[in-house]
Amino acid sequence: MSGSALHIMVVVEPDRATYLDWPSLRREAVERGAMISLLEISESGPRWVVPVGPPGEGAEVPAVARDSGTVATGSGPAIIGKAFEAQASAPTIQTTEIRLLGGEPIERELASSLKKVAAISMTVFDNGAFRPSRSADPAPAPIQARDAPGMMPPPPPPPVPAGESSPGAVAQARTAPAAARGRTGLRRGRLWAMLAAGLAAAVVASIVAYFVFWPRYPDTYPLGPSDLDSLVVEVTGQRLEAHVPDTENIKGTSPSVCGVLAQIGVGMIASSDLESKGPAHYQVMGDLDGSDKPWADARLFDSPERAGAFVDEMAAAVPSCGTLYRPNDRGAQRAASELTRSGDTIRFLYGRTDLPNPLGSDLRPVVVKRYENAVFLLLFDNEDEDPSYADRIPSS
């Protein structure tokens, strides 16, 4: 992944997709040395159409669904969550510019959510160009007190005889010191109120940032995130970045039973994960450093039983997936075959089968192995597996 510090994140609502000028946005990203991505947001939630990456890759963008769907209420935090997900996959990103092609409701939601996120800015497509987003409307001006229509003004005070002071002047002289003390106390009270309000706002902002943007993972037993990180270093010799996998492949692959296999390379997801409404489980993945090294993925499950069920699900899918098609893959044909199993370890071949080479396929070895409530997946670049990686994964 490129080391660009800027990420141009294009967010499109389906009914605004006709205004998307992807080539122009790509050219801008090239000129500014930025990464670029395309996110579709609709009633079903956010979906990566083009994941974050250099603008030189993926010149042709898959079509965004052009329908009359609208964005569900509460989508603002989901979009910001996708921005942080992109940053996790490309850690060099320091700032994100959201280019929104959407209606006023989602603009307001995003503008409100972004008030305390300094690293993300937003512009909105309007009348043929992108403009700065509009923040929340200012509060209406207070209504000034005034005489009701038709009322007579109050009568003037009676004249004061020469040599005497008016009652108002006497009262004003007597109350002046007290009024001064009152004004001083009022100013001090306002200062303390402002300090208290600022402190309360800072506390609320910290709480919101923790619960909305800080990564949270379900409780897992017996291994937790730190245990998995240590195991990954023992098995691969390096640390891997945490990622939240996209669910697009498991939802849209044909045949549907092959969705769990189509996730290879973008993160392990079980069918049962689609029913969960909570945060995603802890998962790390990435290419290992050096040539001829495999792609590695490791994730946690709630329990050893859930991890074992996932391995069973993958093993059961292989015989039915001699041909499979992933969504938005331009008709690329993939396959899985030659399943073998030994306890909690399965091996099979997986890859493209429509490549223009003498063999007509690019099948590569895959090893999936469970240890306690963790599952490791290794996808090798060579035709032969390096068994030393699987040997370093403990056996349950």
C-alpha cells in the first residue's frame, strides 16, 4: 500500500450516483498524491465499492446502485467508522477528505459527527461542484422585549422640587455598591459556569470518542487480543495489523455456500457473524515480509466451539465450490478443491481458474488451523505449502 498521508473518501448516496465523476476524482488524487476510495451508503448500510488504495489501481469503477434508496438515520457514525477502518488498513493516512454526494439529512448527520474529529473534513457536491459542508444551523436570536402594539408609554415621573433629590436618585446612590458587588459576583459566576461547561464538554467528548471510535471487541475465551498478537509473532515472525473485514463477499458470492471461502484474502467471516449486531471480533491480517511468504490471517471467536464450527463450515463448503463468483469481481471465476483434513486443520487449493496461462488456473495452497478459540489461515503464493508455518501453530 502506498505511503500517502491524504485519503480522498468519496461517499455516494444511491439517488445521487448519477453525479459521480470518478475519473475526475481519480485525477485529483493522482495530482495530490493521495489515496482514494468509494463508499456507497444506503438503507442497508455502508459498502465499499472501491476500497482505499492508490488512484492508479482500479481505473474502472463498478457501478453504484442507482435507485431511489435513502440513507438510514444514524448513518453518520457508520461512515466515520468506515473512514477509521480505511486508516487501519493504510496506517500512513493522516487526514481524510470526505467528498459527499448525498442529501441534506446525511450532510447534517456527518457535519454534527465531525465536529470533534479534526483529522476528517467534508465537502458536499451541490450544483455541479463540491462546496464546504454546512454546519448545524445557528440558534435563533433571542426575542427582544418590546411594547405591545397599541399600548401607551408609561407616564413621565413627577418633577422634583429644587434642592431635593429624587427618590430614584437616593435609591440608586444607596444600592450602587451592592450592585457593583452583584455584577462582580455575576461575572465570577459566569466564569465558573463557563469553566464547568468546558470541562463537562471535554468529558463527554472523551466518552463519545471512546465508545464510538476506539476499537472494541467482544469478550473471548480463553484467548484475548494480546494472546493472539503473541501467537501471530511466534507463527509468522512479525506483527500484523488489526482489520475489520468487509462482509460483501460472504453476502454476494454465488453459490451462496461459497461465501465463507470467497472471504479468503479480505478476512475470515462465519455465517453466524452476519446475525450478530455487536462489534466485530479481533482479527489481524496481511502479507508477510519477504518474497515467497504467505498471506496470513488470524482471528478470535467467542469460544473454542465457535472456532471449531467455523473450520467445519469452511470444510463443508469446499466440495460445493468447484466454481464460484465473487460480487463486483467482473466475472472472475474462482474455485476450491482437493480438501484434506486432520483434526482441527484443513488444507485445500483455492484461486482463479480463468487465467490465460497454459494450465488455465492459479490455484494455491490454503491451510486453516484452529487453536483454542483462535483460527489461523495461510494462503501461499507458491504451488507448494511451507509446512513450518502450520507446525508453529499450537494444536488444541
